[in-house]
Amino acid sequence: MTEELKIGVFVCECGDEISGSIDVAKVVGEVSKNSTVAIARRLRYGCLKDGLEEIRNTIRKQNLNRMVVAGCSPRTHEPIFRRVCEEAGLNRFLFEMVNIRDHCSWVHPVRCILSNGVHSQSKKKATEKAIALTRMGVARVALLEPREPTNIEITPIALVIGGGIAGMTSALSLAKQGVLVKLIEKESELGGMLRDHGKIYPSMTNAAELIRAKTKSIKENRNIQLFTKAKVSTISGHMGDYHVTVNVGAGLGPAQKAHSFRVGAIIIATGANILKPKGIFGYGKGKNVITQFQLEHRLYHASQFENIKSVVMIQCVGARNEERPYCSRICCMTALKNAVLLRESYPKIEVSILFRDLQTAHILSQEDINRARGLDVKFYKARSPKIGNGRASFYDELSGKDKEIPHDLLVLSTPLIAQPNAQMLSGLLKIPIDEFGFLPDPQVKLKPLQFIDTGIYVCGTAHWPATVAESIYQASGVAARVSSLLSKSRIECDTLIAEVNEKLCRACESCLDVCSFGAIAMETDKGEFNLSRVNPFLCKGCGACAVACPTGAMSMHHYTNRQFFAQIDAAMVPVEAQGELPLQGPRILGFCCLWGGYASADLAGASRLQYPSNLKIIRVDCSARVDPAFILRAFEVGADGVLIASCPIGECHYQDGNERCQKLSEKMKPLLSLLGIEPERLRMEWIGADEGERFAQLIKEFSAKLEKLGPSPFRGISPYAPTNVFKE
């Protein structure tokens, strides 16, 4: 027997933040006309104590089995209202949050800048959009199904890969909190690059003493099991329960021994390497051309300066070029430190620094620049330096003159580059790796130092070039997060994952090809035929498999095709079809990635950046979930344009979902042409969470483009697609 829907809708006024631009009573009245809505109410402040109590009591008294709150962003308030649902006895997955503040009232006030100039904007226009967004929420919540979370048991042991300063710091921090740690180091000694450093900038701490002290603490701590000359060979499992195999004695052939164990969390602290610039400025052809790292070693051992009268340092060697366009961030500070140490230790040696730009990230750097100048270190903003016959020639942009300086020692400031084993770790752990080989957190602004798999963390220079102080800060932050995770015996995870309909599965393996997390496998069913199987602990819920499946066998919990189609249809039902307002402007449907496009839309709202009100947003966890069928459905029911706003390349929360979506959207354009729809009506943009201004400008530009194209050729085909032209 089909359950009778009893949906409760609560429209929050948020003080005057929403009610100042939207006729909340009108929204409540229109939503109440839906036969599935049992009750619709307005709340002054839905998220405060009185509002939450009213929601809780209404659910109980009215015996509601679905709930919608139209108010602010689900990114900030959805957990609050889900908790209230559970307290009232309603499954939390039967709740939908509609964003009529950030995406409506804040960006469509009484006067609004439209794509074709400044127009008078009445409260009715913002109200029309709020009605549409709330109607979309009701359509979706009607199809939601109750779900129960999955409990994951936690193995209270941490694995730290890498024994440099970041790895040592995180291991010691965890051990001091009582967490058992497995520390893996590929070399025979701990310390990483700091073993050959003299002083650490800016504190000028003795690096060797720091490493010795931390090494002693690690070896004496009973909570840390240290493996040196070791290499991770296999990692499987999931957050809370990883199965790890480590080969100890790597490189010793038959002497190596395999150790297998289980851990609950993994910290990647594998560090970075210093670029050796072979062939650049004669490096590798003699002893008088070295890197800053080699100069550190000489200064530490106080040797090989007897016959040196002049030292020239060249910055950005092998960096900020086509191959490595990034700034390594530490090179200028290292050169500054070494120049001061040289002048203080060997006053007769002349030191000159040839820089392109001085990138000194530390707050004390300007003081040190002044200190270096006081020690008569020469600074030249050098353009295209050339080396020959023991002299450096260049054009100095500060003086506007050509210069030529003799040198007995040429020191090249080279960048940090990724470890060669980063690619292997990326494959083992199913985590993203950037084009330079570093392991960046996909969402540095929203979830720093953490990947989509919440049991894997990264710190130090494995993540990106960083100073020693930054590496220590990151290691301490990661240790705090891991400690919090491992302090629990089990954790609860939402079950928003993929599911296979075995009756429709044809074992084509399309889902396997697109899964970036190894969550899908082909298994024999009753010994007769193969079927896809989803590991619920590995699946991250990106939805790429549901889009790739040709038979529809693969679907997503909580984000089914039916739910998306219901939202699309509701978005395109105009209010004027109910005898209310005339249609104005092109109708745009936006599929916005939660971590990119949706977050930037929220920021545009928080910044009060105005844009046309003809955009209706559908939230997706990942743009990989945007099925071509959704795009076709949108045009079928009267959309004039479809926008996909995904996170930027390298920032995808699900590794490569944005790239998959981009490829599919490009394939869609020839099909749209065959259907008589201009390909320009489909637009995909990569947009970051911090690009609210760009989001607002994008909507203005896209709306203006669609106005020039005119109404979609599909207008009039659907009963929800009126044929009247755009009106101002």
C-alpha cells in the first residue's frame, strides 16, 4: 500500500533578511495548493529555539512524513533541521532544504541589476522565484525514501607515511594523546631534508638538534612503532579499517620482510625533493655551481669557503616557467637566510642576490631584508641573467642599467618538487594528484588537509611547498583531526551511495570504468552470471556510475533520476500557468556542484551580488551526477538555457567528476544541434567556492546571451513551456 504523503513546509522569514524581499505569506499560500502538502507555515527564525520547537511539535501533532524548510543554505543549516526531524521521530533523510535566502532574497532585492541594465524590481519577482524553488523542494521530498546510516567500527591505530619534520610532529602529537602510531620512513634515519639543514628560518633553530630531539622522543615513546628503510606496498579497506602491508629492508632483496597490520586513519607526510637543475647555468659541470640546499650543507659544516671572494645567488631557477609555473615559496627566504649567514660568518665574501620577485611569506622577512642590506648584501631585480667566464651579466630593472658581477661561487635557488612515489600513493589511496605530482586537498577552503575519504590526511610538503613552520602547523592540525576520529569506537556514515538493480544489470562494466574509488566490483551471482556489486564503505556517492550505466541498473540513494526529473519539471512550471505573473526573461536551470558552483552561489548571496532572477538552481554533490537525460529533460519542459557550475580542475571533491561532466557536456552539444537547439544554450563552467563575484557575472552574461538567442525552439512542445517571448 502506497504511503499517503503528508508534507510539512516551513518558510523562514529570517527576520527581515528573507521577508524584506519576498512575500513569505504568498509563498506559503501557493505551496499550500499542492495536494501533498498537509501544512505550510511561516517562521520568524526557523533555526532558533522557538522555531525549532514549533517544527518539532508540528511534525508530531500533524504526523508529518516529509518536511521542507525554505530558508537559508543547506550547506550551513541542513544538519540542524535533520536533527530536529530525528528528535520528532521523522527519518532525517525525509527532509529537504530550500535556499531562498542566499539564492533569492539576497540577490534579488527591490532593485536588481539585470543583464540589460538596471530595472525596477518589485517584490513579486523575487517571490515568484521563491515559489518555484520551494515547489522544487516539495517535488523532490515527495520522492525521498527513509534510510538508516551505516556504522563503521574504528581501528584505533594511525599510520604515518614519512619520517620528515611533518611526519615526526604528527606521530609524536598522536602518541602523546595515547594513540598508537605506525611510522614509516623509507630512509635509514628520520629527519628528511632537515638532516642536511643548518638553521631553520626565521627562528634560526639548529635543524640537527631539532631532529635529534624528535628522533629520541619517537624511539622512546611506546605508542610509536617505527619502521625505517620501509616502503608501503599495499593498502586496501576504508576509513576506520585500512589493511596495510609494509616491506621493511626495501632494496635489500631477499632480506626484506613484509609486515601487515590494520589502521583506522592514514597521514601522508612523504615530503618533497629539491630540484637539481642539471644543465642550467652550468650546474653539474663543476664545484662552483651549487643549489641553496648544497650551500646549506656547506654552511653547516663550515667548509669550502677558503678561496671564495664573491657569491652570486640566482632565484627562480627551474621554477615559474612553462614546466613549473608555480612559486616554491621558500626559495627567497632560504636565499635571504643563507646570504645573512654568509656575511656574518665570512665578512670578506661579497654576496649578491639576483631576483625576479622577492616572495617572502613570513611576517619577519622585511626585517631580515633590512638586516641583509645592513650587512651589504646586494639585491638586483635581474632580467634574463647570463653566466660565462666567471661573471654574471644581466639588466637590472631597479637601476635601469646593464650589470656584470664576478663570482667564485654561483648558488641556484631551485624549487621543491614532488616525491617520485606520490603517483604510487595516489593510486593506492585513490586520492587526487595534481599536474606537478603534489597531493593537494581538493577543498583547501572548505576541508583543508583532508580528502573525500575522511580517513586520509596530508601535511607538509607532500601537500604543496611549505616552510618548516607551516609543515609543523599542518602536522599538528592533522593529528588533532585523526585523534578525534580514532577516539571513537565507531562512527555513523550517511548511506548516500550507489545501488545496483540486479534485474537490470548486464555486467557491461561501464560502472567499473568510471569509479575513481574502486568501490565497484563484478561478482558472480549464485555461480551463474556476473553482477556489479557496490562496496558501501568505499563508495563516496559522486554518481558517475549512475550516469554511465546504459540500462539504468545503477542508481544513487537520495539522488535518483526520478527525484531530479521532479525538480526539473517543477522548476519549469511557471507561476503564470497558475494565473499569476507574466514570464520575464530566459529561463535558466542550473546544476551546481555543492563544493564549487553551489558554494559560489552562496557566496554571491552573502556578498549581496545581484544577478537576474531567472536562474533556478538544483544542487548536486558532484557534477559527475549530471546525466545527459537531465539536460534533455530541462529543454523538453521549456528551459532556454542549462548551466552546469562545477568545481575547478584539481579541486574536485571526487577526484575527476568535473572532468567527466565536462566531457559529457561536450558530447551533448552535437546532439542538441541535431534537435534544433543551439549548443550555446548549454554552458559548463568551472568555478571555485570563493568566486561569488564571478558566479554573479556569469549569470548576467549567460542570461544576456540567451536573450539574444531568443526563446528555446522547444518552447510550446511541453504543456509547461509557454510560447510567449521574453518580456521586460
